[in-house]
Amino acid sequence: MLIRRHILPAAAGLLAAPGLAVAQSWPRQPIRLVVPFPPGGSVDAIARLLQPHLQADLGVPVVVENRAGASGALGALAVAKAAPDGQTFLNIFDTFAVAPALMPNLGYDSQKDLDPVLLFGTSPNVITVPKGRPFVDFAGLIAAAKAKPDSITYGTIGNGSLAHLTMMLLQKAADISLVHVPYRGGGPLTVAAAAGEVDLPTATVSIFSGLLADGRLLALATTGPQRARALPNTPTLRELGQPVEAEAFWGTLAPAGTPAPIRERFAAALTKALAVPEVNQRLTGTLGVDVAPRDAASFRDFLRQQMEIWGRVVRENSIRPD
């Protein structure tokens, strides 16, 4: 027993040595941070906010690469197939959790081919109405929708988006029927919202921050578990008697098999960058993100839960991609 007590710690040290060596020697080459959406959206904005701070911390160039298509699935596929050497990472949005149910033939397994690194934070969606509509609060919306079913439109960034799925749940909970108008991303939706094309533009706070600030849009309700920090006077759906809850999220993944010491080192660099005052202010203020980093294990559980919740909504409502 005395011999074993001395041998086991030594053996554990030998087993840990390769991982330690990997962490100490990485990185030696530029790191590719894939954004699976076009420039200009929240995922791209966050990547570019973090980029200079990651470079300073890690000592190598960090290149943001936009690989847009299929609601983020094309970029995810590229990273899932990349070498697990710590040179490629993926920034994701909530569409990542919906994609497996919405597009069964992704070409990768969302839970097996990509490893969680860090969840940055979350943000509720906000249901808005352009100024000048006959209803200016949630009760008015429900009354108008019940009086004339299928007469009120709501706009989202696309079929299968979290806003779309959330509004499907709301219609069932409130016993109303609305008309969905999908747009191809946040940019087109913002333009439509500014022009008053749809009655209920619905998306994350970040997309509508400018229109809400100048009064062209009014916020009727948010979809998070508590009031949004950026919209403290706007009630949640639960406060309004609707048992519906949904939050967008942002985070980073790596190709499956990327050594844990590398993922942990990159997570530490991301956490440090998120805490930089000007970065944190931009995220929480302009983009409306509730920054609350969660480690890989917590992020993995969170993703599994999100896939179960939204996969069920997709299947029960027979939702298909655009």
C-alpha cells in the first residue's frame, strides 16, 4: 500500500505531462475564428470585438473568417471537419441548437463533432411594434389578434429562427393566429422594421437597439426569464401571463478531439477578453447581451437542453427551412 501511494501520484503526473506540454507549446500559428454568418450580425460583431484582445493574450494573429450559409450550418460543417489542432474555432448563435431538427442532413453531428469551449452569454428576443400601429401594448396586441385572426404579421430573421419558434409557442399559449413573414437575416429585418413593413418585428435586442432608442419601434414584451437589462421597463411574456420563455445565446466551439488543455487556454483568453471594460460595455449596452460565461461542461448541458426544447417545437409544428 505504501508503494502504491507513491506510484499512483507519479503515474498521474506522467499522464498529465503530455497535456501540459500541449498547452505550453500552443499556439504557434495564426488561429482561425469562423463566423458562420455574413459580416454585420451579432456573431460577427462579437468576434471582431474579441479578436484584438485574443491576439494580445495568445501572441498570434486571430483571423475572423466569415463562412455564411444555411443559417450557420455551412460554417459549422467546415469547423467540424477541420483538424483538431487548436488552430480553428467556431463562434455560434442560437441557430446552432435548432439546425439538427430543421436540417437533418447537416453533414455533421452537433453533439459529437464539435466540442464546447465557452458560452459567452444570452439575450432575450423582444417583440416590437412600429410606431403608429393601433395597439401600443401587449394587451392591445392580443385583443387585436383575437378580433381579426391572421390579420397581424410578425417578422423574424427566418424560418426556424428562435424568434419564429418563440412566436409559434406564443400563438398556442395565447390562442391567437398571426402571419409569419421571414426575412433573410437581421439586416433585411431591420430595414423592414424601420419601414413598418410588418406589425411585429421580433428578434434579439441587438438588432433593434437603434430603432428602439429613437422611438420608431415600441417594445411590447421580452422573452427571457427576467427583464432585459437593456429594456428594464418592458415586461417578460411570463409577467404578462404567457408561459413562454426563450433566450438567444452566443459561444465558441472547437472541432471534436481538440486537446482539453488547448480548449481551456482558449476559454481563459475569451473570458479575459469578455471582461475588458469597453468590450463588456459594448456587449451589454449596444448588443444587449447578458454576459455570463459558462465553462465547457455547463455549455454542453445547455446545448443539449436547447436542442431538445427547440427540436420538439420544430417537429410538432412541421417547420422547414426557408
